[in-house]
Amino acid sequence: METNPIPVVTVQTSPFDDQRPGTNGLRRKTAVFEGKKNYLQNYIQSVLSSIDLRDRQGCTMVVGSDGRYFSRAATEIIVQMAAANGIGRLVIGHNGLLSTPAVSCIIRKIKAIGGIILTASHNPGGPGGDFGVKFNVANGGPSPDTVMEKIAQVSRTLEEYAICPDLRIDLARLGRHDFDLENKFKPFRVEIVDSVELYLNLLRTIFDFNAIKSLLTGPEQLKIRIDAMNGVMGLYVRRIMCDELGAPANAAVNCVPMEDFGGRPPEPNLTYAAPLVDAMKGGDIGFGAAFDADGDRYMILGENGFFVNPSDSLAVMAANLSCIPYFRQLGLKGFDTHTHTHTPISLYPTPTGWRFFGNLMDSGRCSLCGEESFGTSSDHIREKDGLWSVLVWLSMMAARKQGVDEIVKDHWAKLGRNYFCRFDYEGVDPRAAFYLMRDLEGVITDKAFPSQKFAVGNTVYSVERADNFEYVDPVDGTVVRNQGLRIIFTDASRLVFRLSGSGGGAGATVRIYAESLERDPERQNRETQAVLGPLIAIALKISDIHERTGRRSPTVIT
């Protein structure tokens, strides 16, 4: 313990008008957090002040990061401010590193009041990249709208923040560190913990590790390749996939966390994980996966680069959860989904944002959750979980003794194939994006629109209904509006247009989703873009997106 009490200092500041957190916390360009005086401090004070003072005094919080640039400096500021604001104990990952699923796991395990995660998910890192601060609440999940609004209210009127600027912590030293503070009766404690251990212990209770290890090391050894994309997941891949489950060391690639993620966006899709895709196309690797920076998103590839889209991944999991001991013991409840799954269990279509799943899981209504942006998880935590998803796939392969493509094609044959793609237009002028969505809503909500027919080549699409998606929470009745413009056609095909809230502040992202169900097995092996081309043509025509944004094509196609 420090011999001299550390002073608590109150610093005068001025509020910022842009600190309302979005779906995934507050994300901005790194230069904003690093360069704007008090920008980070103001937001951390707003988060801490949003917690009732009686609950805050002496409580425990968790802190972790995906290792991106500015995380270490930000973690030190959070430690100094948590001490000054009456937090009793901080639990921090070794070297400041924790995956988002691990933070959720630890919050729940130690009954913390919440946790702060320094991540901008799949957004680029480095000094010229993005940075983010996300606050998860006591159930381990993202802040609900009520908490986000409280944080925003505090941020708009903030005049001062409390900090212990002389407090220093060595994030590399595992163990407990106590600090005596001025005018505080109890010492402030920081615990630096192993980044993987508690999360690994949880996974051991869910999966049959022996079955997975036999798959990876037995006579019919499955050759795998896992790309951590130089994010925090490198720690987990090496420890769990290699050390625990026996995968060879060369099966784990890009496993050293880097502040700029090696110069590429840590986004597990066909565009940014191209080296993994190319390696899989060689044909000698049977299973491939990639993770984003903080480990909540993933991508699955089979032999010869067979791509499993996120909707198919969720649906196949839903149909095969009996392979997992956790679900055999606890049974299945409903499914939360931002996708289509074709299952007989109760479905709860929700808006984008994992926070909407928390109420449903806490109330015992669902077991499995998924979204179209490569996020899937269950009620073992309250976050999406990339490594959990990979272990589900390996469990299915071990139980069924089939490859990725065989499992997926069997699923299609029984239930139909949902062709799916997403067009992302990133960095769009925010005003242009706003007016595009406003005008498009006017078009599709016109009374005459449901009778519209669109002919593309030999195909005619008839509109069945169109709306601006509105969600009513079945647990507490909360209503969330303006969650995406939907056009559903009579053949169950659909288009969705949505403004994304997960960017780093450099313009808006407009997303167009196209989806079409094919039940005929003879027509289930066509190229996705060929099948969905007519739907995409309709989307481009009615939105006029290229003319209105000055773009000739999307930034990313998933």
C-alpha cells in the first residue's frame, strides 16, 4: 500500500454535446479522444455519475480493452477516476486486455456493478483509426437505452470531474494492488487478473472439451486455421484452441495483439480476412475462423473456402444445439434474432444492438441470440461471443462427423436456403444519408406502395408490406422506433435499409440487406450475387443511393 495518501483532485471542465453513446458505446476517431482536452475524462465521469452514488460507493467494476492504440493511456485515466469517484475495486485484464465476452463473463461471475470496455470492435485501430468506450451493466450486457440516456444527460451539463492524477498502476503485474486515498476510509483496490482463465473455466462447463480435442488431435485430425486479426483474441486462441484443445501452434495466425491490428480493419468478413479465405481455398484445411478486435464477432469457413453466412450459422446452430452438453442439461428456450432461422422454437425479431437481447435472456425467454453482422451467443453471458460460436461449430462437426459444407447443405435441403447479402456504404455525408432515408421512408410508407410490382429480367417481385421497423419489448413493454426500413415481398424475399450507429464518427454508414428463401435443392448452390442481383437492383433504384451519395459501388459487400 502507498505510504502517503493519494490526493483526490476536482478538475473544472466544460460539457461536450456529442457524448450520447450509441449501440456500441461512444465511438469516435482516436484523435478526438486523445487530442480533445478532457474528452475522455468527461465521458468517463458521465458513465460513473450515471451510477447511483449509493450503489457506486465501494462497488466493483471490470475494465478491459481490445489492445488498440490509446487503450493503455485510457485505462490509466479510468483507474485514476474510478478511485476518485468511490469505486472500491477494479478488476482489470493482464496488460489491460480482455475480450468483450470475457468482460461479460467476469461481471457476472464476481457480481460487479458493471464494466468498461475500450473497443471500437471491427473498426480500424492506430492513431488514425477509431476508439471507443463501452459501458456494460450488472447483467454483463450492453447499457440499455435508459442508462445510455442517463449518461448523455450527465454529459450535457458536466462542469467538473474527479481524478487521482498521482495514482499509478502497472498493468503487467498480476495480483492485488491497494492504494490509500485522502479522505477515504478504505483503500482502493486494483486486481490485475489473467485475461483468459475465468472465461475458459466457463467454456469448460458448456462444451465437451474431450470431444473437440479428439476432433483436432485424433486419427482423423481436422486441420484448422484461426485468424485472430491481431486483436485481443490472440490470447484466447493460443490458450484455448492450442494449449487446451490441442490445435497445433501454426493453426493460430495473427495472434499477437497490435495497436493498429497490423494495418487492416479487424473485421472478420470476406474482404478484410482475405488471407484466411485464400488459405482455405487451397483445400487442405477443413475449418477456418476469424475474429474481430474484441472477440464478439466471428466468421466461419469450410473446406475450399466454403463461406457460412451469419444467418445460416445461427440457423444451423439452432438446429444442432443438442450437440452441446450445456443445452442438453438446461433445455432450449426461445431464440432472439436479427436474422431468419427456420426453427420451431419461439422467435423474437429484435432491432440491431445486443442490448435488446438482455431482457429476453434475463426473463428466461431465450437460449440463443444472433445478428447478421457475425454475432452469435447464448445465455451463458450477455454479449455475443465469437469463440463460443467457433466451439459450437467444432462440437457439431465432432458429433455429426461431417464437414462445414456438408452440415450447411443438409440444413438447406431440409429447411431451405436463405440467400443473404449486405451492402455497406461507409463514410457517407451524414446529411445525404439522413435525407436519403427520410425520402425512402416516404416512398415505402405511401398507401400505394404495397401494390407495387418490380420486374427485373424474367422475375417479378410484388410488395406484400413495407414499414419502418418498430420493436415492443415483450418483457417491459418498451417501444423502440425507427429501426430500419423493411420491404417484404410476396415470395418472402426482403430488403432492409438501415443507418448504422457503429461507425467512428467519420460520416454515416448506410446498409442495404437483401434476403431470399430458396426451398428447391436444385437451386441452392448458385452464387449469392446472381440470386440476389434482381433484389439489389430494386434497392438501388428505389433508394437512388448512388446518385444521392456520389458513390459508384458499396464500400464492402458481405
